[in-house]
Amino acid sequence: MAGSEPLSFGLTIDEELCSRCSLCVYTCPFEALTLLKGELPEERKVEVDREKCKLCGLCYTICPLDAITVQYYSMEDLLEMARQLCLKTGERSLVVACKGSNPTDRSIEEKVGRRGIPVLRVPCAGRVPMDFYFRLLSEGVADRLHVFPCEEEFCRLKEGGKISFLKLDYLRSLLAELKVDGGIISLTKSVNKAKVNEAKCIGCGNCEHYCPYEAAMVRSPGIATIDEEKCMGCGICLAVCPNFAISLEGYEQETMAENLAKLAEAAKRAVRGGVKPVLVFYCQWAYTPKPPEGDGSGICFMELPCAGRLDPLHVIQALNLGFEGVLVLACKEDMCNFEEAGAKRAEINLSSVKRALSQLGLDGKVEISFVHPKYPREAEEALSSFLNKIKGER
Amino acid sequence: MIVVKPKPIDEILGFLSKHKNVLVVGCDGCTTPPRGLREAQTQVNLLKLAAKLKGISLNLKASTIAKTCDKHIVYSTLASQLEGIDAILSLACGIGVQVLNEVFPQLPTYPGNDTIFNGMQEKEGGIFEERCKACGSCILGETGGICPIARCSKSLLNGPCGGCFEGKCEVTFNGEKHDCAWYLIYQRLKELGRLEDFKKLRPLKDWSLLVGPRSSMGV
Amino acid sequence: MKGKFTPFSELMKKIAAGEFVYTGELEPHKTTDISETIEWARTLKATGKVTAANVTDNPSSTACISSLVAAYIIQRETGLETIYQLRTADRNRLALVSDVLGAGALGLKNILALTGDHTMLGDNPQSKPVFDLDGTQLIAMIKQMVYEGKDPAGNEIANPPKINVGAAAQPGADPLEMEILKMERKVEAGAEFFQTQVVFDVEVALKFLDEASHLNVPILIGIFPPKNYGQAEYFSKYVPGVTVPDQFLADLKKLSEISDKAERKRKINEYNVEYFSNFIREIKKKPVCKGCHIMAVGYPEVIGPIVERVEKGA
């Protein structure tokens, strides 16, 4: 959904549809909505405080009149994505998972009983409206839903976990009343946390030094441990571990290397088609890429749990594999979901790469853009201006 | 921590261009800034990119050693990895580069980094600062735990000199003014109620303890 | 080596006799021809009021002609006693011993022992900084040579030099306590006199003299009568540790706006004479203050008049 002006805020309230019922005002966990009073009827309207709003989507869920739209919760877009996923895999079961929870393949397999189930990632499973789940089932997109929201303590969007449990429980009881097997929706609390492979750990202490949550610790005789209670899965420790001894499912060194190799094929195709291939590393919170039209765009995307996971090694590998440009999309520092450390870490990591690349005249090929997740157009703008820059270079 | 900084790529390619198959070896010993396997792999990729751009053909492999300052460990780790290799690029400090040359004299080992100082790490941005010059006659017990040999630009024993202004040293490094070590010593000793230690007239230093090459034999 | 003291130089003899002394400043440059400096020395001597003049040693770490050589030539040519400034930034202890023995042989009678600015700040920033000794240790070394006839390792010196040794101090230091502790160290090492950095504010000088009085070592306060507003402003803005009173700056600014050059010069000279003679009269009241070190170079017109005004008004 495109905003009418560039950089438009990711949440809009249609004043004509809005009945001023104020349900959203009361429900907002961040107190970002207020009903403005006034003499004239035009003056009474619901206003959103852009500073406080976290775009969690709860108001969108609760609004009885569909007067609120939230950027990445376009119901139609999500349904379409789900539809495509199920069609591509031929599966009738669908996993809906929070971005943050990022369930491991193993945990999905444990729950669902087999592999290969398509996974639809939404920013927060708790914020997606119940309607969405209904429609997935009623429109025949899927026959079974496995929802993997984050554990309460792990939720980065405040109370999303709790809300999702309440909602889904309610949903199941509703289904039961309709005499539908409540088991078609399952709920599994999930987390994706970093783990240390002790055999590879050399006890250098980098993880402890850079962890924003004080979850990683190195003690004599020199093996790192990660406190499960504290780890928030940002992946910064992976980027600073000299021996690749830490893993975060989906984002380990091997997985990223494999994914890069696959993308390299796409890059080669683009070059054959006369297009300059570009790789975009994006923080999962900063940006949700739309699948590019056709195969010829040459833009490839690699998701990071947090921009701080960005490994300069991967940037250089990307250039070696034939990408003409590498763009990193990170959240603006004050919006960083990881105690502001992620954005800062990404900037520092990237500046060290750029310094090395500048000796080869290549520093212009690598850019980092800090975008505001609340202004979804910023990411689009950053991407298109980077593409233009790369295209324009001979 | 022995702190290093990367050598310019051109200089490294200058060493390596006479060779065909190079083993880039990291070091896990002092790993911040990281010099382990990750750094070796990053360096391999960077050199591949550079070689491609300059039309130099070079085969590069990455490896690492637990600590390069130990001849035995160096030998046992790398001896089996040198098949077909005609040069080694070491990311260790100057010590490691020399050890590799001694342990494998048949192969040239080149430095990938410049060794710059012994220091400690601040949390913000991982910046390192020099703390010890290995001068051989430590006076930290008298100066409240602050070393004037490493942290005073002039390594004075009876400072501060006239160049201390607002607690900062007159010398600028990379645009930054660092704290006057003697001002820090004055403040610390005052805090500890030991200003008589500050006032003490320290006699001439034995600088011959810094003359190399030093050895721990008979020490 | 506190306590041991024989006045060898004119400067120290006069101070010992209770006189209030004036010293000047000479700064020879990167040349083999120091006739300009010799001229200035002659001018200083001609005032009849200046007892001795300092000869700078690689000032601000710029490589200039050897101060040992310059101090000797000037003293020989003009008869004005020199204070040989010796900094430890550029010489190890062997070279320092050589130079002090050389000074003794050449008849130089005063040394101001300094640490010296860092070599990185000068015109040859890649030099290897020496600092084998610091200024304080140099004082002790010279005293040991003079009064015990020994070099730093205890080796005998044949015919020890007869030289008085002084040190520098900074009245505007903050915190002042740290500076006083440093001075105590220097006195412990054997400093026989102090010459200070430039002071414009008499209150700063008086407070400093009070805090330093217990040292019982003569102190010469440095002053710098500025030729124009620009010089005064430079000190105020760019020289660390030196404060210039607002009134002084304001007055000078007004005077510098006089359009007639001769009139302007006359007025500024008169202002300086008035201001600094008052200044000196005040500091003289402190017993530990035994003199005034006039740093202004190339401004002979005021030195004589200032001193005369002080003597008259006393």
C-alpha cells in the first residue's frame, strides 16, 4: 500500500470511516492514540503520536470499522503471500510465525510432525487480526495453522506474546463452539536464541563485550555461555565471534554462506540479462521486501535478525560472487529493537569494510541506510536511490 | 592484548604477487581486534577481490592457530596444512610472524598487520588504548595504578610537565587529546590520601631494561 | 639536593644581597648568524636594569641553534650574563652531562633546567623524543655535578662546574595544588630559583606567591607587556594557563583604535608602563618574590621605563 506522500507514516486513520469510538485509544499498549476534543465535529478525531506508536497493529485489529490501516499488515498482501507459499509447496498446512520467534526447523518438525511446511513470517503474530486466521481457513488457503508467537519475555513489541495467546485461545474456543476441530490451530511459544558450540569456542570474550543484553559471558577456563533468560536473539555475537562458534538458527555462518551461494546464481542470471545485481541485507524489523517482479530485477534480499548480525565477511563475499552493490537496511538507532546496539554495531562493522574496500576503490559499492520502520517509504526510497547509484556507474 | 592494525592491501599484494598458493593464517591468541578464523576468511575474500581487480592470479586458503607465539603449537597445527603452499600470510602480531618464519624456514611468512601497542579495550566502539610499555621496572604501586611510562607522552617520572592543560596532554593523536597521565595520578593519589607519593622525587630510570632483544633467561 | 647552595652567578649574588632583579628573554633561531639576538641582548644590557637573560633551547621543539653556543657567544660579545636553558627532550644523560660540563668550561653561570615541549609539536615531529630525564631529575643531576662532583652514575668529575640551577613554574596552573607539589619536588631536587610563565592578572600572581612562599626559594614572575591589542588577545585566546583581565583587554582595545601611529604607540607604552609598574610593585611585597622576568622581545622602549617607575614609586 503506497502512501500519497513520500515517507508517509506507516499508520493511517481514515477520518471518514472512524466513528470516534475510541476503542483503539484504550487498547493501545503504548498510549500513542488520543481522541482530540473540540467544539466543532471536525476537530474531534483520533490522532496518533508518531513517537510513541510502535506500529504493532493492535489498533488495526480492534477497530470495528476498518478505519485504521497499518503498513505491513495489509490483509490482502499477507493472504496473498500465504496463498503463494502454500501453492508453491503444495502443502495444506501453514506455519504463521512472528519475525522475532523465528522458529527453528527442528521445533517446527517437532510440533507439526514433518518437514517442509511453509512458514509465513509476520512482524507480530499477536497483532495480526483474528480475521486473518479465519480467512486463511475459510478461503481455503490452508487447512491447518500452526502459530508460533514469541514467548512473552522474548516479545520485542511489548505484550504481543500475551495478546497472541489470548486471541488464539479465543479463536480456538470459537471454533469449538462452531463444532470445528480446535486442533486445526495450534499454538507454540517460540524463541530463537543464540547458542555456543563449546567445542569451537576459544574464550576470547568478544560475545560478552558486545552483547547488548549481558547474556553472553566468558569465565575462566575460557568458554562462553549464553544465558537463555537474557538472550534476545539479535545475533550480534555471531558477527564478532572469531571462530564461528555461535549459532542462531537460520542465521548461522553456514546457512548464510549457503544462501549467498544460491543468490550468486541469481546474480549471474541478472548479469547475463544485462542487469547489475544488487544484494540487500535488511534488518527484519526495518523492512519487509516485496518479491521483485519477474526474475530480471537482479535484486536479492538476505534477512538479518538485526542489522548488528551483519558480518563484513558476507559483504566481501557478496562482492566476490558478482554483486555490483551491497545495501544494508538498518533501523534508525532510536528505533532499534535491540537496545540501540544493533544499528550502531552495523554502522561500525560496515565502516571497517568500507575502509578496506576504499583501498580498492570499491567503497561506493557498499552503503548502509538507516530507515525508520514507522515510515515504510524510507526503505523503498533508500533502495531505489541505491539502485540508481549503482546503475549509473559505468 | 597486543593490538594490531591491518596493512594496506597494496603492500600485502606486493609481498604475495610473487607466489601462487598462499595460506592466510589467523591467530586465536589475542583476538581483539579479531584475528581468528573469521578474520582469515575475511582477508582471503578481500585479497581475492583485490587480486581479481588487479589481474593477479592467486590461490588463497584460510586457517588459524590457537596461539602463534608457541613454536610447538604452530608446528603441530600447520605442518599438515602446507601441502602445495608457497607462502604464508600471518594475521598475528610481529611475534607470530617471526615464529612462523622460524618454524617453517622453507616458506616465507609475511605480516598482514602492523603491530601497534599493548593495550586494553573500552566498551564503546571497541577502541583500544595503550597501557603498558613492558619497561621492566613497574612503578604502578607508587602511582596509584596509572602508568606514566605508557600513558605520558614523554614517559616522565616526575610529571606533569608544563604541557598539561585542563587535565589533557599537549600532544594530539589523530585529532584527539588524551588525558595527562600525571594529572590522573595526582587525582587518584589524592583520592587515596597518598599525595606524598605524588610529591616523591623519583630517581633516574633504568632505560637499559628496554634495550632489546630481551629474554626471560636469568630474570 | 635541597639546601646546598652557593651563589656563583651575578643573578644569584644580587638576589642573595637582597636586590630585586630583572631578567630578559633571548630566542635565537634556526641560523648560524645570531647578530640580531646579540643586538637585542645589547639593548637589554643598555637599560642598565637587566641582570641576566635566558637563552631558549629549541623553543616549542623547533630545531634552533644550540642554546649552549648562543648563550656563550652572547655573554662573551655583550657582557650580559646569560641563563642557559637546557631541555631534556632532545638529549640523553650522557649528552646532558657533556653540555653542563661544556657550560662550565665556557663560563656560563646559570642553567634553567626544563623538560621541554614534546617533539611531536615542533617543526620535526618525527624526531625520536628522548626524555631520558625530566626537568626535575635534571635539577638533581646538575646539583650532584656541582656540589658532589659526580655524574648520575656516581663517576668522578674532574673540576666540577660552578653553576646555579633554576626551574620553571606556572602560576596559572589549575589545580594550583598540583603545581605547588611539583615545585616542592623541584626544591627537593635542589632548585635554587624559579622563573614563571607569563602572568597578566596580579591577583593570580599574588595568590601563587602566597601558596609558594613556604618553599623559601626566590621566584621571578614572568610578565609580557604587549605591543598591541593583538598580542594581548593572542595570550588570552590561545595560551593555556594564562588569563588576561577583561579590563586590560578592553583598555588596550580602545588604545589600539587610535589612528595616529605615533600617538597610538605612545599611549600603549604609557599604559604598559603604568600597568606593569603597579603590578611589580604589588608582587614585590611578597618576600618570596625576588624579581621579574620580562618576556617581551623587541619592545625595549618599555623595559627601562617600567623599572624606573617601579623604583620611583617604591
